[in-house]
Amino acid sequence: MISVAPMTSRQWIAGCLVMAGATVGAALSSPWAERTFVRPASLAGDPGKSEDGAHKRTCVTVDGKRFEWNFPNLPFGTLSCSE
């Protein structure tokens, strides 16, 4: 049987301070957590722009297959994507 010693008051206070600090840090950083993607002005009227305003890029997979991708993140297994 494993015996567990009770927490001392110093350990309890330290744990509460860590949790409070993490909560305050998360609350302060959350307004800036949302990422925004701004398109350069040089791409404003190009034909790669779809109806909903997303920029379509051509990506190449590891196997050499080409496909269009209109999301800001790169898909898994791609070698490169055009801008």
C-alpha cells in the first residue's frame, strides 16, 4: 500500500498561486489569441480568389499530386504551396 503524506500549508498556497497565475495569464492573453490573415494588396484582384473571399493556393503533395487549398494553414503531407 502506498502512503501519501498530506499537503503542507506552504504546498497548498503554492499550488493555489500557480493555478491563479495560470488563470490570470489565460484571461489576459485570450483577446490576442485569435489569428487574423490579411491578404497583401498585390493579391487583391487575382483570379485565385474564390467567391467567399478566400485565396486559393495550389499545393503539391509528397507523391507529386497537385490540388487547390484555400485555408491559411498548410495541409499535412505537402511539400509546398503557392502564395
